[in-house]
Amino acid sequence: MNEQLFETLEFNKIIDQLKSQAATYVGKEFAAELKPANDIKTVNNMQAETDEARQILRLNMDIPLGGITDIRTSVKRSIIGGVLKAEECLDVSNTLYAVRRLKKFFEQLEEHLPILKGLGEQLVALRDLETSINSCIDDNGHMMDSASVKLRDIRSSIRSNESRVRDKLDNYTKTKSKMLSDAIITIRNERYVLPVKQEYRGAVGGIVHDQSTSGATLFMEPQAVVDLNNGLQEARAKEKQEVDRILRQLSGDIAANETALLENVRILAQIDFITARGKLGGRMHAAMPVMNNSGTIKMNQVRHPLIPTEEVVPNDVELGRDYTSIVITGPNTGGKTVTLKTIGLCTLMAQSGLQIPADDGCEMAVFDTVFADIGDEQSIEQSLSTFSSHMTNIVSILNQVGPNSLVLFDELGAGTDPQEGAALAMSILDDVMACGARVVATTHYPELKAYGFNRDNVINASVEFDVASLKPTYRLLIGVPGRSNAFEISRRLGLSESVINEAKNQIGTDSKSVENMIASLEQSKRQAESTYEKAHDVLLESEKLHDDLKKAWKQFEDKREALYKKAEEKAEKALQKAREEAETIVDEIRNMKTDAQLKDHEWIEAKKMLEEAQPDLSSKKSDTSKKETGPKQQLQPGDEVKLLSANQNGTIIEKVNAKEYLVQVGIMKVKVKRNDLQLVQQQPKVTEKPMATVKGSSYHVKTELDLRGERYEDALEQLEKYLDDALLAGYSTVSIIHGKGTGALRKGVNDAARKHSRVSSARPGKAGEGGSGVTVLELT
């Protein structure tokens, strides 16, 4: 992959956007050097890095990258004995402070982010060096008095001398102000002087250090302050020597930590680079692609990365599974070239560790090489026509193309005789496909529409054009070749019907048949999309009805339970009252003085009979319905049964266990105990037929289901529906996000997976998949 390819596909503009997301100069350097990798292990690692940064950003957390400076030059200069400036030492200190903040940030992250956490652990916090620098240099880069005892004494002496000099000169400004141009004290050649008028030079006396432009004012150092100024200069010289000594010492400390400092800079730059990739992915609303080595590309609702979101039209693109080549036809300015560049640019981005602007569930291939022949390459300097220039580029591609290449041809065979150009285009496509490469080509030639039908592993595609508005819709239609629409456009623009009819008579029968076939395909595709939308609306309405029925059923059961409880309490009170009255009567009879004496065991037996007269209220539900007599019949899936407690008929779906069955009642599935079921009609056994799975290009299901925050029962119901949708979409692996929590939802997901006939295995997520908060299901 060369620079010309990056310029053709505008990959350099992506790099510019990436650099703008970096927070440091060294991070921008890393971004500027980014190139696509062709090793899948490297690409997967880069994608995992970017995804970890996106995870942090999704939590609205900012990775602290402030204060980082490129200190590599300063460190290398200190190694060869150079004395660093105070500002350079301060940059080292600020960078070390940034290292400590980053280490603390990654240590406190709760999410499992092994790559970024690992980089954070590699950072070395040189606290002693940071403290040494901060104790000598303040935040503004000035050497502090406390840097050493000697420096503090010298600066104290300087301030004392300055005060004495100023006092002397202040006396001159007060007593001899008429001799001065201004009653001020100024500095010339680092010595305090007075602005003396030329005519009073002799009266003041001393040394002249400067004069005004006009010569009317002399800047003089009076003789009385010469010795004081000399002392001040000596103190300042000592101050400079002491400051140089301290900076030399700090420079030596920095040189001694060369390895750790340079490694810190490299790691900080890498963290900034990874963060910039995550920020760019967030700004593009991009998704992490699943990379493969099989040459398969599948992008759902992909958008060109450089077109504004409000203007771009998303499309579905698939290549490498059912077909290895796509031939796109359609009118000019319809979006063919944009589609071509989108495929190529997203491939380069994915192989560079960048997420692509598409929906979740996209797949991208890692190609050894990507070739593109796009745009008008006419060269006046080389005396090459458009056709010659294109053909030169194509010859170069044919000499280098291999089985793991992606080739993009724009207007293949254009710029020459249409018949010869079409023949060349078909021959070139055959040659590239024979190598096993993946090919996407755009063309105007009608012959290539038939080419897509007559070749294996080739499919036609087109960009849609709205004849009513005379504007392209930029929608990519896979499986439908493009129409010229020349007659319809001419009619809309006012060309007479007679001219159009005469033109139709001029074209051959084969061309008419092809155009009619294309029109039929377009109509069929539109009808299929319309039918899908209606079916989707019916599905939503059915789901709503299902939810309403579930709520109504729950309300019914709650009300029934309340009535049972109320009846039980009422019966209990009545029985208690009867018991008390009976005991009172018995006591009265016993106390009566009669000849008829009752024995104690007779009273006890009577009381026992009274207790046994109480009904068994706990079995009220089963008593309210008629039960089957005799031995219970075995129920099989498909048998029609009656729910005794609900007085409703249903159908057996499956046997849950020895005592429970799953029964379909209307649109609801309920678990019912065997005691509550009565066989109505037994279903004759039928031979099961395999069910075909229908996959649609516009039927999109995410490869993961997030159940966090859902009630247990609702979560399992969503899981059941999601598995049906995933099987319908043809997924082999899906991820169920249930979080860690108490583990109840995880257990429920695993139980449901074991019972599902199409789930072959269930395992916890790996480190990069979410860990124990995710269960990965393999579907068959």
C-alpha cells in the first residue's frame, strides 16, 4: 500500500482528523505515522485498544493527558552533559506529574481493560526527581530562593544592595530634581542611573552610560552609588553561578533517569494515540468490526467517513461470502465512486485499528494489499490520455494482485471505443478474479450488466435514481443492475413522445429485454421492502397485544388470589365462631345436674368430628374444577388440552418435567401442572420437516443482547425472542450481557440456554468480551 493509494482514497484526511483528536505532540506524531497493518493478530490488538478507549469514553470519563510535554530532546541533551534551562526541567517535572495521574486513573478503573491497564502499570513514577525539580523551580519556570541556602543568602544580599542604591538615588531625585529630565530611577547596562540634563553633567558628576537620541539627556551613574552598583553586580554574578550549579545538578539527575523518562514518553504517546482513536470512533458513531482472514466484508448501514452525518446516505455492503465481485452500474453523480471509496477507506481504517462508521455486527477482512484505480488520471506532462493513464495503472495492478487483495476499479474500460472497452473490462475482471482477489468495479457499459448474471461469484449492483425528481438517492441496490433512465429523464425534461418512441425502436431487442428485466428486479425489490415494513409493523402490534394479554392475565390471577384469600378468611371466621359456640353449649350441658351423664371420650370424639368438618381451603383451586378419573394419560406435544383452573383450551408445546407442561393458550405460552390439564384431543404424530432459515439483507439483529436492569421474567422473555431473531438472521454466535450482580440473571440465562434446542453451548465471556458479566452462546 503506497502513498498514492492513501491520497486516492483520502486516507490522509482520516489521519488529519485523528491527529486533531490527540492531546499531545508525541501522540500526534504517532497518529501521523499510522499505516494499515496486514497481520490479523496486530490488527485485532489495535482494534481491542481502540475499543477499550471507547469503553472509557462511553462512561463519560476523561483520560488525564494534560501537562505532557515532549521532553525527549531535553533528556538526550542532558545525557551528553548539556545544562538544561529551568523551563526544560519544569517540563520534565510536569510530565512526571502526568505519569502519576495516569497511573492512579487506570488503577481506579472498575472496568476490565487489560491493555490500557497494562500500559498504565508500565509507567514509572519518578517521585524523587519530580520533588527535586519542584523544590527548586516554581510553576512559572523561575529558580526559587529555597533552591539552596547559598542562593537564598546571595539574593538577600542583592535585595539589600538594591535598596541602598535606590535610597541614594531617591535623594538625588528629591534634592536635584531640576537637574533631571525626569524625577525617576532607571537602568542602563544593568546599573541604576539617573536621567540628567546635558547642561548639569558637571554638577552631578559620575559615569555616563547612555544618552537620549537628541543628546539633551544623559543617563549617569552618580559617583556616590558606583561602589554600591559594583557590589550589586558582583552579587548578581554569584547568583548566576549558583543558579547554573543547581541547573547542572538537576540536569545530571535527569540524565541518570534517561531510560525511564524516555520509556514514559513512549507509553504516554501510545496512550494518547489509543485515546485519539477512541475519540475519533465516538465522533463518527463508529463500531468495532470483527476482523477475518477469509476476505469477507459485511457492513451494515455503512457511511462514508468524510461526508457529514446529515448528508451521507448509509448503505449495506457485503462481499466475499456468496460472491467475490460486485459490478456497480448507474448514472453519473449517482454515488458509484463514493460507494467504491467507502469500501476502500473503511478497509484501510479497519486495518489501522480504527473503528468504521457502520452499525454493530460489521465484519472486515485483513488484505495483504489494496489497489484502486479511481478518478481521472490524465497526464499532460507524460502525454497520456485518460484511457492510457488508467490502463497504465491497471497493468501495474495486474502485475501485483494476489489472492488476498482488494481491487477497486472506477469506470473500468472507460475512455475508448465502447465495444472494445467493455470487452477489455470483462477480460480484466476475469483475470483479477482468477487470482482469487476481491473486486468492486463501476461501469457504464451495458454489456457488464449481463456479465454479472453469466459469471459465478459476481453480482450486479446499482445506485438508485429517482426519475420523478431527476436526482440520485445514493442508495446501493445489491442484486439489481442499473438502468440508464435516458428515456424517462428525457420525457421529464420535455422531449416529444415521437422522438422517444423512435429512439426506442432504434435499440435492439436484447437491450429492451435487459432493461425490462432490470425494471422488474427493481419493482420486486421495492415490493419486498414494502412487505417487510408491513410485516415489521404487524410484529410490533402483535408484541404489544402479547404484553397487554400478559398484563390482563396477571391482573386476573391476582384478583382470583385475592378472592380466594378473602373467602378463606371469611370461612375461617365462621368456623371459629361455630367452634366457640359449640364449646360453650358443651360446657353448659356438662354443668347441668341431670341424670343423663355423658362420658369424657364421647365429648372428645364429638369435638374431633367438629374439627374434621372444617374444609381443606388450601386445595380450593383444584377442588373448583373437575378432575380426570382413572390413570392419567401421557400428554404429547400437539395434544389439545383444557386448563381446568382457567376453563380455556390450549395445545401442548413441550414437556418441561414430570409434573409440568408448556402449553400454548392463544398467543401466550404458560407452564401448567399436570393436575390442571385435561386431555381433549390427541394429536396424531407427524413427520417433522426441516425449517429453512430465511436471511434478508435488510433484516438486522445485533450480535449482543443487553439484559441489565430488566426484571428476571422480562429478561428471560426477551432472551427467548432474541434467540429466535438471531437464528433467523443466521448468527452462529451471540453475546448476552447480564452483568455480574447477584448472579441470578446469569444463572437464568444459562438455564434457558441449556433448554433451548438450537443452543449448542454457553460459556462466560473472555477478558475482551466482558468477562463474567457476559455469556456467549453458540447457535446451531
